[in-house]
Amino acid sequence: DLLPDAVKTNMAELSHLDTYVCIEEGWNSVEITAKAKVDEYTWVKLEKRVVLDDVKGDKAEAVVSIILDMLDKLKKIKKMWR
């Protein structure tokens, strides 16, 4: 289980905003998909693949940092959309 409770809480808070994060762990990589509903008919989707051997330092911290960055980008896109 890569995700600390702080991120799970953050994601739970975002779920009512129609924002979702999916993490798929592969053999040596993690696929992260984040999507947000920006209006009644439109979703924005961000995808990132992280090769774990390329990560220097704590791999879980790196993944969490990327997820938080993606969520931040989605928030900015949602604000600009409106």
C-alpha cells in the first residue's frame, strides 16, 4: 500500500468534486491517472507513468508528490474552465 493516510484523506475530500485518482502498480512502474469533471459534459484526464528504478530516494514519496502535483494541475484547469 503506497499511499499514506494523508493522501487518502485528500482524495476522499476531492471525490465530492468529481475528481478521481487511479494508481496501477506494474512490475517496475506505476501508472497514475487523475481525472476531473470540469463541467456537466467534460472530463479532463492526466496520465503519468513512473519507472520506479528511475526514482532516486523514497519511491512512495515520489509517487505521492506526483499525485499531488496532478491534483493541483486539475484544480487549476477546473478554475480556468469556469
